[in-house]
Amino acid sequence: MSVKVPILLMSSSSLNSRALPIALLVTGVLFLSVLSGIFAAFGNVILLIALLALYGLFFVLAAPAGWTVWIIFLAAFLITGPSAYFIRFSQLQWFTVLVSAALLLPVLLHLLRSKANILAAPISKDFFWPATFLLLITFSTIIDQPKFSEFVNASRHYLFMWPLMLVFMLGLVRQEMLVQLWKALMVVAVMQLPMAIYQYFFVAKKSVRLSPWDAVIGTFQGTIEGGGDSAAMAIMLLIAMLTAIALWREGKLRGMWMVLVVVTSLGTIALAEVKAAVMLLPIVIGLYYRKELLRRPIESVVVMIGALLLVGGIFMVYEKLHYGEISTHTFNKNQATSTYDRVMRALSPETESSNGRQLGRINHLVNWWDINVMSGDIQHSLFGYGMGATFASRIGTGELVNRFPYQLNTFSSVILLWEIGILGHLVFLLVLISGVQVSSRGARNEAVPEIHRIFLRVGAIGLLLLAITLPYKNFHFYSNPIQFLMMFMLGQAAYWSRFIKSYEKMNGS
């Protein structure tokens, strides 16, 4: 009996429908070329920049969406971080989010060509929680009468990456590209080790700070002096290691490549000193293989012992590489010196920085509760102060930044509570949890190709990991690579959900 399989991704007919955008591109380029020559002759730099932006829009509009997605991937994971680290050009991260925002154009063209409606039942159901989150952001920002600078600052954190999810959800890229992106993620994981080795031996070893290992961030965002997104890098490495192990277990990846990804990722984590990631490693593996481990109790015990030994071994490496040298130069009795003390201090939700600029996580939440809920401020409790209220940059300073002597935006949960309130935090959590559920359902459906079922299972654990780490760090909003991963995993889940619905409808299930 033949089985009908729905085709949601772009076909040759849809490629032919790009004739009009390509014709417009050629015409537009000729017109803009003439204007560029005129403005260059008169030395009008501002108008030249505006024209370059128009060139970019024409490219995104006419080129296949997959090309743009690869540009965003490479920029987010391999370009913006090193440019900020080595030449202090952190503004390049705007390129990533602006290109992602420009993907809204091909999304709208796709909906017009296919005569689809974003409010149609199959689409709106898959995009319900993200749409609700975006509406809450907009509402909470409008009612608090934000400054223009706050809106611009926060747009790249809250708004501009969502078109990327729509590209994956609507199938504007080929299924093969989804596989290629997962494989590219493993390549990126391997590439972190050479960067980490350089950062450890030539930057961290020469630093006189109490935590010189903060300078080890791979290709992620940060600076030599102040460190950066080492936690975000570690989360990416956990997902990449899980991907490699899962593919190897199912015979989709050679053992040599799996070992390469795992060993280099562990080596990077060891050099970067990310204690939370070390403790999350056995949890991630256990969650992915929970059913297999429950069916085989003896193997489960062996795996648990091995995981604990691995964690202990990495902490011993931390003792040798990092803590030993620091302890010999530490004269502050209150400063943790042993590995155990440092781990407990990192786990403590009440730990504060010595200069008082950063509060412990529990203290942050207690202060938010006292200032908003206990004082009866219903509006700010439920909806917050609007996006960007806790963030400061060269463009502008958020409303709340100068009200407190300590930094507010240290982890995602407190950012969400201050900026979009209890409702915003709850809905964002539901976005991640619904992504976990949809990914898990898709991974169990035989209509989905086997390799994509593996990626859906990995995506479910990845999204759950992001939900767990909301009270840990702020990379959910401030790290372009993690935002790319989040949109990728959410979009992948929504795409296969739509695929399964179409498959069941066509086959009368």
C-alpha cells in the first residue's frame, strides 16, 4: 500500500516562483548602484550605509532562505565572538540579529505565495506560545512608556531572532539543511578547543584577576579583560556532545568522530572552568537515555558511577589547572580555596560578589518580590517595566539600571520578572516546555525520518536544558549563538509537528 508523504519544504515550483524577486533584485541593484556612485562622489557616508542596508534586504529577499540562515549561523558562532574578543568590535552582533529580522521578508512572501495565513489553525497552534510571548512583550513595553533607546536596545534580545524560528517552522529550508546544521554544530564544538587553549595559555595564565579562567570563552561573545559567555559556550557544548553520542548510538556517526566531539568539548569545559555545566553533563545524558536506563538497572548503576567519576575527574582537573595557582596567592580567609568550597559557593543562591555589584540569585528574587508584589504594584508585578529596562549600552540606559547599586540583569529569570513580569516569565517558560513536548511527540512518530527523530530527541533535551538554566545565567537573551540554537530547536519541533499533521491528514489517520 502506498503512503502519501506531505511535502512542506520548498519544491522546484516554489523556486520558479522566485523569478519576480530576482528580477526586482537586478533592477534594484542597478538603481542603487547609480545612487551609490552619486552619494560616494559627494561623500555622504550616512546615505551610503543606508544603501548598503537596502542591498542586504534585497539579498535576503531574493536569495534562498538557507543562504541567509548559514550567514547567521557562521556570524553567531564563529565571527561576532572573536571580533569582540580580539579587536573589541562588539557591535558586529547587531549584524546577526538584523539579518535574522530581515528573514521576516521571505517569510511573508512565502505566506503570500502559498496563500497561507499566520492565523490559520495549523500555523497558529504551533506558534501560539511564541506569539503570546511577543504580544506580552509589546504590551508591557507600551504601557510603561519606554524610551526609544530602550526599545532599540531590547529589540535584538527579544524580537529580532524570531523570524529565524518561522523560517524553520514553515519549511523555507530543506530537510537536508537541518541535518547539516546539527553536524555543523558539532564542528563548532570541536573548534572551541583551539581557541580555549590559546585563551588559557596566552590570556588567562597572564591575568592577575581572582578568576582568570573567565577569559576562556572559545568563539563566544566577550572581552579579554572582562571575560564573557563561557556558560553559554558550555551549554552549546553539552548539546553538541549529546548530539554526537545520540548519532553514534544509532549508527549515524562514526565512533572516531563521536570521540573527537566529546573529548574536545570536555577539554574546552576543563579549560573554561564552568562548574554548572560539569554538573549538568550527567543530567543531560540521563534525561536523554532515561527510558533505556530504567529498563536496564544494572547498566544504569554503571553509567551513574561512570558519570560521577567523570564529574569528579573534571573537578580534579579544575583543582590542578585553576584553583591551585589561585589558592597560593589568596590571603582572604573568606575566599573559597578548595574545590568543594568553590562548587558549594557556585551552587549557593545567596552568594554575592565581594564588591556588592552582584547579588545572589535568591536575594535578587526576594528584592523583586518585596519591591513589586509586597508593595501592591500589580502592573509591574504582572507585566514588568518593559523590555530593556534592566539593560545598558552605548545606545541608552534602561529605566531600572540606575535605580539600584547592583546589577539586575545577571540571570534570565530576574530579567523576565523585572522587564515583562510574572506573566511574561510564565509564558516564556511555556514556550520552552511546549517545545520540549512537541519535540518529544515528533521523536516518537514513525512518519518522521529516523535521523530527524534523533535530532528531535536532542532538541527536546536542549530546550529542557534552557528551561532549567533560566535561574542560572542570562544567555537566553544576551547570547546570539544560544538564541540561534533556541530558535532552531523550536522551529524544528514546529516544522515536524506540521509535517505529522499533514501526513496523518493525507493518509486518513
